[in-house]
Amino acid sequence: MENKQNCYASVFFIVASTVGILYTRTMSRSAAKYPLFLLWLILGFSIVLLLKSVIVLKKEKKSINTDNTSNSEKKLFTLKEFGVILIAIVYVVLLKLFGFVPASAVAFAGLAVYMGYRKWVPLVIITTVSILVIYFIFFKYLNLSYIRGIWF
Amino acid sequence: MFSGILAGAQNYFSVGNILISILGVVLGIIVGAIPGLGPSMAVAVLVPITYAMSPATGMLLLMGVFCGAVYGGSITAILLNVPGTPANVATTWDGNTLAKKGYPKKALSTAIIASFFGGILSALALLFASEPIAKLSLKFGPAEMAAMAIWGLSIICSLESKSLLKGLLAAAVGCWIATIGISPEQGTPRYVFGVINLYSGINYVSAMIGIFCFPEIVAMIKAVSGKLVQFSEKDDSIFLSSKELRHIAPTSLLEGFIGTVIGAIPGAGGTIASFISYNNAKSRSKHPEEFGTGTLRGIAAPESSNNGASASSLIPLLTLGIPGSATAAVFLGALTIHGLQPGPLLFSKNPDVVYCLLIGTLVIQVIMVIIGLAGATKISIVSKTPVGILAPLILVFSVIGSYATNNNFFEIGVMLVFGLIGCIMVKLNFSRAAFILGIILGPLVEKNVTRALMISDGEIGFLFSGPICIVLYSITLIMLLWPIIKNIISKRKKN
């Protein structure tokens, strides 16, 4: 399983580094020196990783009987993990639209429920207290900057 | 000097100063534990509060916050696998592993005791050896700094013994990502694609928060019974046995010394020191395979080193007026506000204030170890907190920390993007540590190699000349080859 993933990853890096090398050549020589050196390194490492993974995969093919891995192990992210990522993306969008306090309150409660926390009264209390404590300590008392929204 | 020390001690030992030191340490630990906020931010935020205080008291508060914040980062590193600062990345490898095995209190107390050793050495160096260390730090030119950064990068070979190729690939990608922005030689933009926020490059703090915090939040969805770890309180204790103390003491002292020296070098800092010390401790160990499995030395080495680097980073500032780190630069501002001029005359013109600060730094280490040990019992409860509460809290603090780096919404986007990259890296078994090392140390290598070549008119031999370069490259080579040599020797012994 890991070797297959290594193959995919190394193909990605080979393509990315090749595109990078072609793009970097359009830059001025002095600016391009160090990034080009790194991109060639990445290309080299990726090719070696690909070759290594292919060789190991071929050896493994002879000894593997059936692939018993479940569907969830074959995918990069499970549906649940994808849900967490989606919540984080929505949180960032809400931050931009409504500011820190409302967005954080919604994201806090939403993620807690998604993670399986179902005690509603404690959840409301913890969400409210946490956001208020963070707001007053970090933004009011310590004067850290925060993303302002419609109200505050 | 001794009359100055006496005057400083007389000045320090008052109820007000001791209480301020305690307050500083507590505030520092709280802020340092939040990923992205860190010592420099913590100190910067509190500088205005010191306006109303006397110079000595104000400096003591800031020093307490500084030392506390450096230790504070290890708390989340150990309990949540989320380093509070880049200098705590190495602590996650053994600290979090030990916590997950059911010994969070032991891991926390190892970190605080090791930090104590490192901090004491650093404070003693600040008090007694400032001048010689400052002179040594001045000998570090661009060639020496490049050699040190390469030494730091070489630890990837030791860390990624199982998949060295993937580690090197991750580090190379990290180094390349750090080239985004303005080139140091000509000021030409690279890979910015017209995005204004990319001209200043990728902020490694936001990247670090994303790479380490986000995958932990995502992984929490799989937590059994909704808690991070189930452990038996019977086994775990904040008190280390005398055997365990004897086990970590030599490592803490040696790595604390290394951290003290590295911290005094302008531009080096606790991050490089912690990685170098971890690698050093692993190389010297009779059982290097134990590193990464929750060994106490794996926690002690980086923690004593990063704390050792903290106070000593003020040596160039106090003795020469050169701020060698972001936190030292903030201290420079604070000293100036209080009418103190850092530099060679500071010790003779204001001995009562300076020596009060230096004595205070020593006492702050003691305060920190007491608060740390007392707090470890309570803090370890974090591991028992339901993930439904922990995950959103980490997410919110990640946003606060990444936004605070530049007061720019773009940094939150950077945090999110690197968070996704971090999740993919975890799934594909690529080293996040090597990646972050590349992002942090890559620019150091490029900047200093470029400067060295400019100074020497393109002569590459200049990079390898000078006794310090020779020593650093020799150490790098030995560390790279040592695993191979050790392997050959052990095979010959078997035969």
C-alpha cells in the first residue's frame, strides 16, 4: 500500500519539479540558481523513489495473494476526516465574512457536534465561555489583533 | 563584577520583583503554549505594560515571559503533538509518544527539569561569561552560519533512518517553498504570480501551525471513546525517580551547554539548537533506536537546548547592542524605552539594573521549575478532555496564532493550505519535521552562502575556510557517517 502511494507521490513530484524547472528558467540567472538546484534535487529524489517503489511493488506482487485492505484504507481521507477539513474551510470563509467572534462560535459548536460531543447545555456554556475568555484576554487585555466582523 | 552582582541581588530580592517574576513566568507559559504566539509575540505584547514599572521590574517581567514562553511551547508539543513554537518540534517526537503511552506527567516533568538545567546554564553564562561568548558569536560570519544551517539540515539523515529518501525529498521541497518571495541577492520576486502577500515569502510560523495542528485535529475524529488517551494515573507521576534523573542529567547539561552557545550566535536561535541537540543526543546514545519511542533523553535534549538558547540569545544584545533574534530585538526596544542603552557600557553605567535582571533570570528558572512541576498535574488533564472540545479549541487557537504573525488574513489561508499539505504528508508517511526544517533552514543556507560568495568574489573555497567552518563541517560529516561506521563495527563484532 505504502509503495503504491510512494509511486503516486513520486510521479507528482516529478511532474511538479519538471514544470518548476521550466518555469524557473524564465527568471533571472542569479535569482534562479538556488531554486533550480533544489528543483533538480527534488526531481532526482523523486525518480529514485519511483524506481525503488516500482521494484518493491513488483517483488510484492509475487507474494501478495489478495488485497484485503478495506475501502477506507485505500482512500487518502475517510469521509469523516474530509468532513473535518470541510468544517475548517467553512470556518475560514465565515471568518472573512463575519469576523472572529461569530465565526469561531459557530465553528466551535459545529466541530464539537461533528466530533461526537452531544451534551448540548455544556456545549453552549463551553463555547460561549471559551470565546468570551479568548476575546477578553487576548484581544482586549493583551491587545492582539483579530479579524473584526459585523459587530465586533 | 562581584559588587555589581551583590547590588543586583540586593535590588532583585524584594517581594514586588519576585511576584512580577512569577507573573511573567505564568503569562509566558500560557502564551507560549498557544501555537504561533511564541516568546517574541508574548514579550512584544507586554512591553507597553512595563511603561509604568521601574526598568529593573519591567525587564524582569519580560524575562519571565520569555523563559516561560519557551517552556510553554513544550506543553502542547507533549500533550497534543502540536509544538507551541518551532523550537518545540523536536520535543513532539518523544514527548507526545510518551504521553500517548500513558505518561503525560512524566513527559511534562522531564521537559521542565531539562528546561531548568538549560535555563540555569544559560543564565550563568549571561552572568559570568557574556564577554567571551559575545566575542565568539562575532566570529560567526556568513560562511559559518551557512555551515551551521547545513549541520542543522543534516540531522534529517539521522532522523529519517527508515525512509531517508522521503525525508530528503520533504526537506528539499521545504527548502524550495522557502524560496517563494524575494531573492536575497538581487531582490527579484520568485514564484509570487502577482500575489502581493507572497512577496514577503511564506511565514514559517503559519506553515508550522498548519503542518502540525491541522493533521492532529483531523486525526482526532478517530479518537477512541472521544478522548485522546486513556491512561492509568497509578503509574504516572510528576516526580522522576533518581535513576531517571541520573539518566537525563548528563544529556540536559551537555545539550543545555550546546544550546547556550548556539543561542548566543545572532540569527541561530532555539530552533536550530533544539534540532542539533536532539540529533547529538541520539548519535551519542548507546540505544539510538529508542529515540522517537518516548525516551526521556529524547525530551530532555531539545528542551534543555531551546531553554539554554533563550537567555543566552540576549548576550550579544546586552554586551554589544546587537539583537540576535526577534525576541532580542523586542528587548532592545524595551531597554531603550526604559532609558537603557545596550552595549559595552551597559554593565558599567547601569550595573544595578543589569545584574538585577541577570540574577532574576537565575531565579526565574527556579520559579519556572516549581510552577511547571506543580502545573504538570493539572495540565495533563488536557489529555482527558473530550476531543469534541479539544479539536475546536486547537482550531481557534491556530487561527489566532497564524493571524497574529502578520495581522493578515492571508496567514490563515497559509495555515489552512499547509494544514492540508500536512494531512497528506501524514497519510503518505512523509516527514513533516524534515519539511519544516527545510522551510526554516533553507533560507539561512541561501542567504549566507550568497553573502559569503559576495564577500569572496565567488570563491567557493571561502565557504569551507576558517576554523569554525572546518569544525562544523567535520561534525556534520561525522554525524552523517557515524550510523554507517557504527553498523560496520557492530557487524564485525558479530562476525
